[in-house]
Amino acid sequence: MDENKRNTDQDWIDPDDAPDLSTPEWREIIDATPVSRGRPRIPHPKISTTLRLDADILEHFRKGGPGWQSRINEALRESMLRA
């Protein structure tokens, strides 16, 4: 075998080393573990929408790099609070 490659043979794994997950102790642990999938919910999620903007406005915010949508959101919020 080439020295740079890892040995992927599985004959070194002893199946007796794995715990028996059907025992009452393990079943209790497994049953008590909460299952959660996906991202955690946030209190005020953002809403996806379509918004038509002038090209120069969009270009201005995109020039600032990543986070341009958040910056537009901040600018709109500031305008809303001033009104």
C-alpha cells in the first residue's frame, strides 16, 4: 500500500466493542433525548418578498459587499422610525 494513503480496511474493528443499545439503561437515555431538526426558531423571522428597486440604489448597496440586503433592511428601518 502507498505510504500516503490511509488504511481503510475494517478488519480491525471489533463488533463486540459496540454497546448493546437495546438494554434498559440505553433505551432510557435514547428515549429521553429530545429530537430537534433544522435551525432553531427565531422570535421574529424575516419574510421573503419581491421588491423592485432602482438600479443605482441596488448597485450602491451591493458595492458594500456581503450583507447588502441587511443594510437595505437597516436603511428602511431608519426611515420608518423617522416617519
